[in-house]
Amino acid sequence: MGNESLEKEQIAGKPCEADLSGCLIQGTLRDIYKAPSDKTQTGSAAQFDRSDQALVAARDTLKHSLSGKVGGEEFDRLTNAVEDRARDVGLTPAQVEKTYEQINRIATATGEKPMTSENRTMLVKQFMQHMGEAAPPLSGKADTCEWGVLAFRMMQKEPDVLGKMVADMATTGHFKLPDGRKIKIDAQSLEPDANAKHADFTHRDYFGQIASVGLDNVKWATETEDPDGNKVKLGTLHFQQKPEFSGADIGERVFGKENGKKVVFGDEKNGGVGGLAYLDDPQKVEALLTGKKHPDYAVYLTGKGTDGRNHVDSPAELAEMLKVMQTNGDWPATMNVFADKSPVREIYLQRNPSAAKAPDSFHGLAVVNVKDVNGKPVATVYNPWGYMSEVPVATLFDALSAPPKPEDQKEK
């Protein structure tokens, strides 16, 4: 894909050099995937058949279920976008069919608990928007970048699995892992929080909230160590997203039991520990949800051990590793980069004009493409704040290698 297919936006007035150094080129999800020359696919686009009988039946059933809630033209636009993107990233008709079936479960649910009918309709629309086109960010101003990246990845790899988790939460207030473990969701976490009530391209929308709450609960339900490092019994920790915020407190909590008493960890104590994740956590959660292990798709700095994971210690190694991962379909790749360096700093300051600098923390990103531009490698990066950017791999490595130390890589 040439740069002409992206809407160019120079961040902070920086000039664009021929190899894209010194600037970020912004675009939407549709801009990224509509260029057939790009090798972003995880399968063959030619395999996607819109006339597949099971897919057509699931689409028609969903359209009937949403009549009166989503207009016919809007529904057709949404499903066309979903299936366009499914084709582009290599999903099969069967995966889209199963995803429509899960969305239909939400659309046909009755009653006002555990989720109101109004919120279920909002959830359905936003799920389809995220599946098919640019939509509000999956993390926004919440401390859930890694979970936004994982939701983004699963919509390209396993939307039916993500859809089942979301549908179970919306209709029963809980879901089960393939190994039989039950993950119960706190009732307050199913109410739209202050982000979702004002969803735009700076705030996480309701679908982003529900997906993150579910994914984060898998992490904590399968932990044997609380946020303070104390050993706890498996299954005793839970994540809660309180609907109302107060100042810097964005409502994220982890709660459990110690000596028979409820213990709460959260923003008022240590800055949003509930939503934070290590780079390993999303891979563990995806494996638990799908019941299968995936090739390691996270990129680390050299120095985190000798366990065979994807370590890099130079821009050239990073470029080569991304190209190999892309060829093998271990994609999107994920990494944590320092928030006060490009490509995150400029976007943070644009979103927060009163801030003097970006936070001294790491931020999760997904890499969806890598290519050479005028002889230099350039990565297409999804930021769960709602941005797609083309970033020189050298810039990406510089952000990856900044302090804090690799062993302290947490997203913010």
C-alpha cells in the first residue's frame, strides 16, 4: 500500500521525510485494510464467500432480530463492512457466521438484567462497528491498553470466541472458559462507565469496556498472586469497573478475600492496578479463552531471560522479526513502548493539550503490517486509543528500548 491511501496528518507540525521519519501518517482501520497489495491477511481473501449458505442464514436472522433497532440500510452497511474486513484479514465465512450468531444472542435477549435492553442494543451496534470499520478506541482513557490490543487481535483472529464471551456477559453476567472455570462479572462492571457515556475518539466505548472487563477478569480469576504480591487461592480475585469516576480515580478495582474478609485494590490506592497488564498477560488470556496455545506474538527486549521468546536488541532485528511474524501469520504482533516517545507521545499530547509531557509508563500497541519505504522498514501500528499510524521501525525500536527497565514493562 502506498502512502496515498492514508489520510496524511503531520503530528506536532513535523515534516514527513521520504522514509516517513520525523512524522506519523494517520489513517483509519479501513484505510489500512482496503489495499489488496498489503500482506496484512492471516489467510486467503479468495476463500471468503459472501454467498455461503450458513453465513447468509445467520446474517438474515440477525437482520430480522435487529429490525426496529437498526435500519435496513444501516444494517447492510455494517455487515458489508464486517465481511469486507473479514475477507481482508483472512477470516472464514464460518467464523463470521458464528460471530453473527453470538451478536444475535445479545439482540434477542429479554429483560433488563444483567444488562438493560438499551445497553444491549448499543453493544450490538458497537461490536459490529469495531468488526468492520474505524470506531472509538478500545482503551481510551482507561488503563486497559493491553486488553484493547487483545480485543483488536481477537476480532481479526477469533471474533466468534470474543463474541461468545461478550454475549455470555450480556445475557447471563458470567462466562465459562473451555476448561470449565466460571468467570462471574460484577454487576456494576456491566453498566456504561464515564468513558462509555461520552464515547468518541478519546474515550473507550461500551463495547471496549465490556470486552476489557471480560478479558481482565480472566487474568485475575486465574492469578495466584494479588496486586501486592501476596499468594492467594486460585479464583479468589475479580476485576471490577465502577461506572463513576472521581478525579484521577477511573473506577478500576481488583477485589479478593484475605482471612475471610473482602480486600479491595484500586485507583484510590495505587493508580489503576486493576486494568494494568504485563505483556505476557494477553497471550495467557487468549490461550485460556480459545483453549489452545498460539505462537508467541509479543516482542520483548533482550535481557528478559532465555526462554526463547521474541527478543530484539536492534532496529534491524526488530524489522526482521516483524517480517518473519507477518509471513508466519503470528499477527498482529504486540509490544509495549514508552509513552513519552514517538509514536505515542505526539498522540498523547494531541489528546491532552494541557499536559506538559506524556506519562512515564509503557503503552500497549499492535503491529499489523511491515513493509519497506524507500529502503527503510516501516510498521503499521494500531494504538488502542483509536489510531492507526505508519511508523519507521527505528522509531518503534527507540520507544521499545526506553526506560523503565524491560522487567518493569507495564502498560498504562
